[in-house]
Amino acid sequence: MLILNEEDFLAKGNERACYLHPQDKNKAIKVTLENSKRKKNKQTKMEIAYYKQLEKRGLKNWKHLPQYFGEIKTNKGLGFIVEVIRDYDGQVSKNFAYYLKQDGVQTYQKELEQYREYFVDNCIIFNYGMMPKNMLLRKNSPTDFDLVLIDGLGDVSHFTLPNKIPYFARRRINRRWMKFVRKYLINLKNCF
Ligand SMILES: Nc1ncnc2c1ncn2[C@@H]1O[C@H](COP(=O)(O)OP(=O)(O)O)[C@@H](O)[C@H]1O
Ligand SMILES: [Mg+2]
């Protein structure tokens, strides 16, 4: 069992906390917060199930998702290991809401289009977790950026037939993308 110490704490959301791996600063462990009884582990289970599916499928391009390194038992319950998203200077990347507030949405049209294409081309389904505060803007250099989805991968019904047929899956991805644009990018105040 891996012991997670408070000194390795990275950040938390409503449901999960993220700790740096004590032996590898490029890996993080996500665990469900103890007081999060609401959807008990649902999000985590869905995310792990989808990661496994992507591995099975042999996805090679992880440009817009943190890489997945499996499940792990910790003193804070069952967790899973993912790549920590860092900028070229080694800092953990900041979320997209931060940059939208600073620069507006126009600045990031290119990054948004590349990101959208990644999900459509690779047929990767995301859920309602797709929102600017769950996306990190990784700075590969002072001028080259990638958006990375850290929370919102998968679908409650990802084993159902429509998600297995690329035509229907893409239709779902496109519809969810349009909703994301309408809810968050047309109305930036919903991001903060
Ligand atoms: N791969 C990652 N790299 C860097 N930081 C991360 C990563 N995954 C999560 N985090 C940080 O941990 C926080 C909580 O993780 P998240 O998956 O969003 O949990 P929740 O489901 O509770 O919102 C994020 O808001 C982010 O600050
Ligand atoms: Mg989150």
C-alpha cells in the first residue's frame, strides 16, 4: 500500500484529491475524498473504465489526456495513477479558466480546434466534466500550448452500442462539444 503524505498534496476538486507520487514527481495519484459520499467513486470508476478501454484499443496519441498508469491501493483508499501535466519550466500547468479570464477566448482558437479534433478523430468520449477548470493549458514552450482534459473522460453508458459505433460516438462527441462551447465559451462567466 502506498502512503500518501500531506506534503505531496497537489490539489483537490469537489470529489477527488490529487497527490504527487512520492517516488515520481511526474506522476499523480487521484483518490476520492473521504467526505464525498454523494456520487461515491462514480466518476473515478467511469474514468478508470474508459482509460482501460483506450489502452485496449491501443491509443498512441496522449497529447490531450494525461497518460494512465493503473490503479493503486493507498492509505486514502483506492486510487489511480496519471501523468502530471507540467509546463516546459516544470510548473504544474494552470487550468484553462485562468487563461480565459486573463486573455479571453479569441487567443486560444487554435488550441481549442486542435483539442476538439483530437476527441473527434480518436473517437474519445467526454462527459459533463468537460469545462475550463477541468482542462489544463500545458505550455510546451512560451508560444506552443496544448489543452489537456484532466477530469471528464468517459461516459456513463460507454459500453452501450451507440458509443461503440464510431458514427454515433462522433455524433455524441460533436453534440457535447457544442454544448460545451455554448455553456462555457460563449458565456465566459460560467467558467469561474
Ligand atoms: N493530471 C493532472 N495534472 C496536474 N494536476 C491535476 C491532474 N489531475 C488533477 N489535477 C489537479 O487536481 C484537481 C482535482 O482533480 P479532478 O480530477 O478535477 O477532481 P474532481 O473530480 O474532484 O474535480 C484538479 O482540479 C487539478 O488541479
Ligand atoms: Mg475537477
